[in-house]
Amino acid sequence: MRIVDRHGLHRRPACATLVAMGDPHLEGRLAENRVSAHLWWRGWRICARNWIGGGGELDLVVSRWSTLLIVEVRRRASAEAAVASVDRAKLDRVIAAAQALVRTHRLQRYRIRFDLAAVDERQRITWNRDVLAGQPGW
């Protein structure tokens, strides 16, 4: 949808941002959509969104070549707050869900990578790559 202002200039409506203000679930969904589009434009194939299993939920599961990327999307006022909001219990639930996903769909041939995408209030994405590298249990 395009809006033409009184000067004849086309601009996009800011409806999604206005609607999301104050609704954390909608803000989270919009952040997931933004990260999903970001990955798609970079050649990743979106395999699953909000996959539930193994006692946890995986926000985004994408693949490219022989890599299966599991992305935890966090929407907070700042990227630092988003990263800080992920504790060990959350990581354990994500690991359990990822193991269930691999088992259920026989994805053992893929290299599994966990990333954290932090979306701040200005919709900027800060990417933390391979957050579980060197962690025990994975």
C-alpha cells in the first residue's frame, strides 16, 4: 500500500509500527518477520517458524547448503538488553528443542548452528553468531 502526501511523494504507512507499540507479542512477531526477511534475502531457506518440540520452541529454523541455522529472536529496547534476556535455562530449552527437531526429521547430516538476533526499538538487527560454540551439551 502506498500513500501519497500533499507534495505528491510516495511513502509507506507506519501502521505496523504504530499497531505494535505496547503489544509485546505483536512486537515479537514483527521482529521475527524482519529477521526472517533478512535471512531470506541472504539466501537462507526458511524451514520452520515457531517450531515446538522437546520442551522448547525454536523461533526460526533456516538452512543453506549443509548448515541448519537455529535463530532465537529477541526484541527489546536495546540490543544489549535483548542479549542479556537469554539465560542458561532458555539456552537449555532451545538445545532440547533442536535435538528433538534433528531426531524427528532425521537432520543429523546438517551442521547445526545457533544464532541470536537482537532487534532493538529502531528495528535494527544485531547478530550474535554461533552463541553455543564451545558450550557443553552441544
